[in-house]
Amino acid sequence: MRLNVLGLPDRPSAPIKFESIGSERITLSWLPPKDDGGSKITNYVIWRRVASRSTWVIVTNEPKERVWTVENLMAGHEYVFRIMAQNKFGVGEPLDSEPEVARDLYAPPGQVEKPKVSGVTLDAMTVSWEEPEEDGGTPITGYWLERKETTGKRWTRVTRDPIRPMGMGESFTVSGLIEGSQYLFRVCALNAAGPGPYSASQTPPSPETPSPRPLPPPPRSLIGPSPLWTCTGSRP
């Protein structure tokens, strides 16, 4: 005769793994308990605490699968996570994780070199730059390009959204400039960790005022002996 003992499940099987780590969230995964207490596991209960403190805070009792992202962590803090399996009889023994620090595993990109300006017209300039040597360990997702007049103090972004990278030398035509004004431009790269440092600004060019077109010379047959008059008819 086989005797089945019904009751609480065992603790989940070690270890708790960190599938992804960020400055505000950490994704956990784990294995099921070896003994489910004779009843199907219905869900898992997750707790957390700051490693330097003894107080546990409940995160959720929702997970039915064995993976969960713990949100709203504080960057730079070290956390310990606790997971318990639950069946219809109740919650089983806990499994604790190793301590882990909430942090970004990558850094903002490096500084972009000084941009260059070309294609200067009455009200526009084309600004070009190269991607930074360091991407911070994750791809460049865009650029902020800013401008200001040399007589002004405030930098202004030239676009509402980041400029998407092209990957083979970057450029953007800035329009709506004022004829005769001098402008400075600076640019920074973005990745998942945030913006990198701004570049130095370039030597300020001015929107060009085109030279007036020279008037065509009068027909040779109408040029008189003196610049003060021209012959326009014949004698009677």
C-alpha cells in the first residue's frame, strides 16, 4: 500500500537566478520544489529586503510561472529575495537568494567629438558628427542635438525626439535660423543607460547672405561714348 502525505509544498529548488539586472528592476527565475505536498502548486510568493536590514517586504503572490521581474528598486542598493511555493494547503518553506545590487550593467556612451557645420544657407545649416568611440556596452539609440546663438546663454534641442542613428556618420539639417546670426551646436549620444556627455561646440558660422546678382550689361549697340548717356534713336 502506498501512503500519500498531503500538506505544504517544499521550498523551491536552489538557486534563485538573476536573469537580468537593472538599476530599478531585477528579473528572477527559479525551479519548482521537489515535493509539491501532494497538491498542485498554484502560485509563488516573493519577498524582498535590503541586505543591510532584517525587515522583509512582500513583492507579490501572483506568479504562476517561475519567472518574475521585481520593480521599483533603488539604484545602488543590495537586495535579498525570498520565494515560497503555495498550494491549496498553504505556503511552504522559503528559498533565499544571494545578495545582488540593483545597478545598470552598462554605462552611458562616451563623448561625441566636436561637430562640423556645412551647407550654410540663409536660414539653415547641416551639422555632422561621428558616433562616440565608447557605446557604454549597449547600442547607441539616438542623439540630442542642441543649438544656441553665440550671444545667448540657453541651449535648445533642435528636435522634440532623439535623432535616430544612421550608423555611417551622422548629420542633421537645422532649419529656421535667423539670417546673420551666429550659432553654436553640440551633440550627445544616448543608449539604454541614458545620455553621455555633450561634445564641445564648433566654431560658429553665420547663415550666409547671398551676394546680389550682377546686372547684365546693356546690348553693345546701345553703349554710347559717355557712361552718362546712351544712344536710343537716329537723327531725323
